[in-house]
Amino acid sequence: MVTWEQLPGTVRAAVQAHTGPISDVQAAPDGAGSDLTVTLHTGHGLVFCKGIQADHPLVRMHRTEARAAGAGVGPRLRWQLEADGWLLLGLEHIAGRHAALPPGSADLPLLADALERTATLLTPSPMDPVQPLAARWAPPLGWAKLAGQPPAWLDDWTRDHVEQFAHLERAAPALVDGDTLVHTDPAPQNWLIDGERARLVDWAWPARGAAWVDTALLTIRLLDVGHTAEQAERWARTVPVYADARAAAVTVAAIAIAGLWTLRAGATGRQHELAVAAQQWARYRLTHLRPAGPTGTIGP
């Protein structure tokens, strides 16, 4: 990360050509994926500015977020510029705090309302072109890649089901296909809570998919902070687009998501914790919500 003062003078001047004089600059936390995240105080109000060096491997994320904002998704795009090897975005400043997910949190109904509202507003997808989630999840997926040598840290039940998971996840791309623009990373830090409203920000990895996908992805985060799988499912079903989804489709997606997290994870660390949460959810759905059909299949 760099500070505002560490940017080349030509870049700061290019920003001020859009904003006018800047009276104050405040560093913004949680700027993962950016080289610069600051709030600019201007004569026209606050602007959230994020930037990255133009040759950075993640610059595509910022260009995608700019396209999403330009299509009316997430915070409004005020300006976009490239100068002296930098790409910077000036976005609508949204006041608020990140979401709290523990059991009993007052944020949970706000998130459910926001997920339903967002899915409705973004169907059909206002962003075109955008990658279909079915293409992003093209096989082989996580369990197929792990089947030959599952991680040593898997629990016995999961290890015994790796081959079945590898078979079931093949159906996931078709089952998550849809016409909704989905966020795909609804982690707590990508939510802003302002009073009685929750908003999804950082649309860097959008895809076109089923309307219930973001709710499914957030369900794993609930297990990660102490919800049981049953509690997390009960919350997820307060989102109508999720409650109306085919149970077998969600179960296959849960299995595929668990495989993707497990593929990234080591024996310890943050990704390990999320992989374990995803495995717990997949196990719950497979054993409690959708009885297995013939070996290696799921009932209708």
C-alpha cells in the first residue's frame, strides 16, 4: 500500500483535475487488492478513491469494478483516470461499517433484505458482457483436482466422500447458471451497514448466475463465525430467491464451493477455516436437506 503523498505528483494533479482542491485525505482500511485506498475531502463532498499500478496483476479487478459501477452496480463511478503508470477510480463515498455476522447480530436481517433486493434489481444483468459463473466454474473443479491425493487434514467423513463430491460437482456449472448479476464475494468486509440499510460494495469479481448464489456464498461465512449449519440455513431461507431455489441445485453448489475452498486451503490459516466451514455446510445439506439418490447422485 502507498499513501496519497507517495503517489507521483502527476497522478495527484490528474485526480485534482476531476475533484478540484482536496482539503484532506484519510486512509481507508481494508484495501485488499489495491495499492491505494483513501477518502478524499473535496469542495464537492467526499470521494472514495482506490488505485493500483497499471501493470499490477490485479488491475483487471479495478477495470471490472469501474465497468460495474458504470452500469449502475454498487457505488457510483464519478471518474476514472490513468496517469503515470497508475489507474485510479473515484467512487461514491458510502458511510457505514462492515457487517457483523455472529449469531443474533442485528445485521443479519438487513443482509437478507439486501440480498433479495440486489438479486431483484440485477435480474437481468445490467452489465454486458460479463463472465457467466458457469464458465468460471468449468470443470475440473476442486474435488476433482483433490481426488487423487486429498489433503491430510480432511476429517474422516469428508475424506470418505471426496470421490462422490468430485462426481456431483460436475453438475454445478449448469445449476448455478442464470440471468442475475452476482457479486461472488459477499464477505463481511464487502458490506457497508448504514442505519437500517446494507449495501454490497467492491464489485471486482461479478458474474452472471443464479439469483441465489450470493446468499449461498454468505451462508458459509455464517458458519465461520459460530452459526450451526442449521442456523445458517434457517437464515438463508429468509431470502426468498434462496428459499425458492431447487434444493438439489443448492446442495451441488455447496459441494462445489467446499471443493474450491479446500483446494486453496492449507492445514491452518484463514482459508483453512473457510474451507472447514464450507465442508460443514456441504455435509449438512447432503445428509439433512437432500437425501442421496443412487450412489454418486442427489435426488430431485
